[in-house]
Amino acid sequence: MRIGLALGGGGLTGTAFHAGVLSALAQHFDAREAEVIVGTSAGSTAAALMRSGFPPSDYVARVTGQPLSAEGHAILGEMPALSDPQPPGVRARRVASPQLLKAAARRPWSYPPGVLVSGLLPEGTRPVDPGAGRLRGLFDSWPDKPLWLVAVELDTGRRVVFGRDAHADIGDAVSASCAVPGYFAPVVIGGRRFVDGGAWSMVSLDLLADQGLDVVIVSAPLSTTDWVARDPGNVPRVAARAQLEREARAVRAGGARVLIVAPDAGLRAVMGTNSMVLAKRAPVALATREYAERVFAAQL
């Protein structure tokens, strides 16, 4: 069985969601053995950890501050977990990318809405969490097994897949993928500014459509199991689910089975509407593991 993973965006609570999903999945499949892993935003940190050899069964312990196994500790040592984002510096007043907006004025249909918003928002001024950059210390080089980290080049609006069609230090690639527009400062790589890959797609599942995979497992913290926006906080989630389902159809058309883990109403209540609250990470990780165990027991 050729199994791929697609790990989507979701902020600080998104990394906790991935921890719960991958820990639950470990009862059936070791995420480190995936043929290809696509990571976007929060998913990029999880993807990099899996390719570093970090045991997925330790992931919830990592997020909740519990002791790691000997294998997990040998990889991460005393590396601190993510911290609260730093306060912003002087707030930017101008739009982040006049170049992108000029190009979009000529061909607006060529860009997803999130990319257009990225160019229109003032440039973020908070530095990306240093924990993302610290991941570079886990790698001597880019891993042999495919690791694709998704970002958006701010001034062109182009989706860039580090590890597939662009190269960078893993710490820089993760930081770029996590640079939420208007919140974190863009990450400069090779003289080009990059922002969160979620501006293009929250998951970028479509990247796996032609990979000859048998099964693709999707962890989508910002999607939802409901098509009806029963509360205001679920409105953007319904839109994210619609995009994800379009991408899933392309993957299924290639012959792969797609299994999507997204929050139901109960889990959304635990996660809340602000994905950048560090204190929620532990309860989200624990609740997600329990929830994902039920999902995998029913579908794997």
C-alpha cells in the first residue's frame, strides 16, 4: 500500500490537532513511513517532525508537556515546544504587495481569494515562532523521502512547493509556510518574500493527485464535518471544506482512497475560533486523539 499524508493549516491549535491525528493513526500506520507528506502552515511543522524520525506516538506528549519516549527524546532532546507569538512591532500601514495587486487587477481569476487578501493586507510584523526555525537542527539535508512544504510567493501570488519545485533550508521552508499574512512577517528566501501556503489552499491536497497512491490520509484542522454553517465560526470552515472536497475529487479520480479527518461540532467547541491561543494546544491534542481514534477505527 502506497500511503500519502496531507497535513493542513490551522495555527497553534492546528499543530495540536495534527498531534492528535497522527498519534491516533499510529495504531494503524506509522506516519513516518508515508510515501509523500504534504505540509501546509501548521501542517509543515508536523510534516517536518515526521520526516525527522520523531515517533508519532509521542506527538501528543510533546504538545502537552509530558515525558517523551527514549526514541522521541533522542531526536528532540531539550528542544522547547512552540511559544506564544511575539507582539507585533510597528504596524505596517501599506498593503503587503502592490506588485501582486497590479497583476491581479489584470487577471483576478488566476489567484485564489486568499492570495489576493495576502497582497491586500498590511504586511505582518510579528516574527514567525522560532520553534519553526529550530527544526533545521534535526536535518543534515532535505530528507530522501518526499517532504513537500507549501508556501506562497507574496509578490507573484504563485504557490511554491519546497522540496518539489523549490529548494530551501527546512527551517526556512517551514517558517515560510507558517507566515500567516497580515500577522507574521513574510519570510525572505533567496531574495523573495514568502507567506503562508494556506493563502492558496488550506491543505493543497491536489498536489497528490498524480502520485500513484493507494490511500491519502488528510488532517484538516480548519475544515469541518458539517456543510451547514450553524454558527459564525463555522462559515470559513465550510468554505475550506468545499475547497478540500474539490481537491479530494481530483485525488480520487487518480484511483486513491481519500480519508479526511476534520473537526466535528464537539471538537470545534474545544478548538474555538482563535487558532493562535497557545493554552488550547493541550486540550485540543487530547480531544483530537480521542476523536481520531474513533474515525480510524471506523474507516481503516
